[in-house]
Amino acid sequence: MDTYLTLGAIVVEFGLPAALIYVAAKKPNARKIVAPVVGALTPLLLVYVVGGVSHILRQEGEPSIFMAVFVMSFFPYCVLAVAGAALGIFLPKNLRLQWRYLAALFLGPAVGLGLVAVS
């Protein structure tokens, strides 16, 4: 059961950015909303990549949090996705895509923390 939960979390946490990038490639009008969502998710995706590399490079017998990190970070991942969508809606539309991405990269965790504190 734990394996299915972990695999489901992995599929969602890597599938959402992949789907958003696909949508951005197919529909240029959606890029102004997609860029902040991907920007807000980037910090967690980087944690996953670093965790995966450290899991691969660890010595045999050393403990690893690789499988547990996906399940434990699922709620913060969802909060960051909502924060990125909110930033995508409320950021000025005349900002270039790079600035929208960077604004969400730095503001996404703060907005996500605010969403958690309010709820």
C-alpha cells in the first residue's frame, strides 16, 4: 500500500510540471499562467532531484529518505501549485515570462506559507 501511495505522489509531482510544459508548448496564450506555476514548483522539484542523486550515490546500508519525501511533501507541493496559480492570475500581464517565472520562484513559497497560515 505504501508503494502505491508513493508512486501516486511521484506521478502527480512530476506529471503536473510535465503537463504544464506541454500545455505551454502547445498554447502560447497559456504561458503567462503556466510560467508562475512551474516557477513556484521549482524549489520542490530541485529538492527531489538532489534527493534522487543522493539516494543513488549513498553507500549500501545507509538510510535514505528518497521514497518518503514524495509522500511527506505532497501537501506543500499542492499548496505551492495553488500559490503559483494565484501568482499567475494576479501578476501583471505585461511582465515578461522570465520575470513571471522568477517572481513565482521567489514569492511562491511565501504565498504558499501565507495560504497555510490563513487556513
